[in-house]
Amino acid sequence: MTTIALFGATGKTGRRVLDRSLAAGHTVRALVRDPHALLVTSPRLTVVPGDVRDPAAVAETVRGADVVLSLFGQVKGSPPTLQTDGTRVIVEAMHEAGVTRIVTLSGGGLRDEEHDRPKTADRVIRFLLKTLSGPVLADAEGHLAVLRASGLDWTVVRGPRLTEKPGVRSYRVGWVGVNASTQISRDDLADFILTQVDDRTFVGSMPFVSA
């Protein structure tokens, strides 16, 4: 089975990915700021205490991994460039460890000029995001720039509004405005993210996953 370096394991989506990874038989190395917040134990789970901006802690998490799932993002009180800075540290650790595959998580506000065909509603949503959450969107764009310059096999999974509804084990994989809806359950999003451990279809691209 695969060894996964997981960042953001205590988040609402990250916890679901962690549970599914362990259930699938994978080995997980999870970096968490507060180990007590991770209410999961398993002989295949190694918890590394630390911050994603700490090179030593990140290197310890990535060491021995086959793939990196980077699902952390900004929360209240986060530094404005947390995702960009953390992604840069992760990429450096991956180069040192010889790990080439990374999957990250972002929202539909992050544009894919080549594939997206935003409709009026999509443009309104992005305008609101840029107006109300400009620093968060700028940070997402910064993390994408780091990935594009990394030389790694990266994929940015984008999603619309995330819900707490039970998953239905079905979702669409498209682009903003193309075979897409305006929401998805965190369960189903986590299911797709885990498929990217082995699937290389979307290397170097930003699929939009929705219900």
C-alpha cells in the first residue's frame, strides 16, 4: 500500500481523507499542530507535531512518503500567506526526499483559464470571493504559482460550496461552468481526493469536483 504524507488532517475534509486512507490500508504520516485534536489512532498512522511552515517538521512528515496530500488552508487568525508559504516548504521537503506527487485542495475561485467556461453565476461568485475574501483567494493563487514552478507532478482539486450532507459516492469531475454544479458533500470530495493517490489523469491541472 501507499504511504501518504497528509497536511490538514484535522480539518473537516482532511479528517475524512484520513479516515478513508486508513480504511483503504494506506500508511499515513500526518502533520498536526495539536496532536490531541486528531481523534484517530492506528498502527499505520504516524503523527508529527508541528506547523506547516516549519521545515524540520514538514521534512519529517514527507520522509518515506509516496505521495503528499496537502489539504490545509486558512482559518480565522491564519497568516495571510499560509497556503503559499506552507506549500513552498512542502515542495522543498519533497525535492529533498525525492517525492514527486502532490495533491492540494482549493476552491472554484481559483481560475483555470484553459478549461473553465464560467457562467454568469460563476462570475458573480468569484467577484464576491475576491471582494469579501481577497487575501484568501490571493493565497490560493500564490500556492498555485509555487506548484507550477516546482517541477512536481501536482494536481489542485477544486470544489464549490462544501456541505456536511452524507456522501452519495457519486460526483462529477469537470471544470467551472463545464459539467459542474454549485455544491458537493465533503464525503464525496474526500473520496475523489483519495483517488488521486494513484490516478495521474489530472497531473498538472485543476479538476473541479461537484455533485
